Amino acid sequence: MSVPGVRWLSSDDADLRWYRRGSQQLRLADAVDGGAGAAMTVGFARYAAGEANEWIVSYDEALVVTKGSFAVESGGETTVAGVGEVIYLSNGTPVVYRAIDESEVVYVSYPHWHEATVRSPHAARLEEFVEE
């Protein structure tokens, strides 16, 4: 049954388009974005143990850990979260996302992370991600 205004999301959805950066074992898939008429992006990230991704967030972002342990390094400090915990990042924060062990994270960004990144100084990094 489908209810208008309500959408169920799963990282196992066969319709998700997963992206990988080079040969890294890190994958991203937006589940909700501007194309769905939403004001924010909601998606999934899967990282193999030890994988890292340096980034500058050009949006506000919440990371909800659903599997494993996940860390964000910024300003010489490391914040680690486990299953059921959230890390919040403010617009303009330079970070290194890092999986302590095999991890899955739900990310929620406002405004849409892709649209905000296109206007940022590190927009060229988006070209590093290719669809699987």
C-alpha cells in the first residue's frame, strides 16, 4: 500500500544507483533527492573497514550509523559513532569520513549535497565517483 507523502527506504532497494570512487571500497547511493521533490537528500553509504574519504561539506549533514563503527576526523579531532548514533556536520566543515570497520551510514543533507557541492571549490571531486 502506498500513502501519498510517505516513502519507505532501504539500502537493499534494487532501484538505487550506487556510485564508487575509483577502486575504493566505498559506495554511495542517494535514495531521495531533488528529483523526488524533496528539499533534502537522504542516502546510503557503505564503507569497507579502513576506507576513508576526504571532503569539505558544503551543506548541513547528519550521519546515522546503521552498521559498524564510523568516524569523522576534523580539526585534529576524531568523532566516532556506532550503530544507532548520529554525527552532525555543519556547512563548510573539512572532514575525513572513515570506517573503523565495515560500515553502513544513512546520510541526510540540506540542501541537497550534490547541488551544494557543484557550487563549492571542490566540485571537481564529484567526477571521481562513477556509477557501478
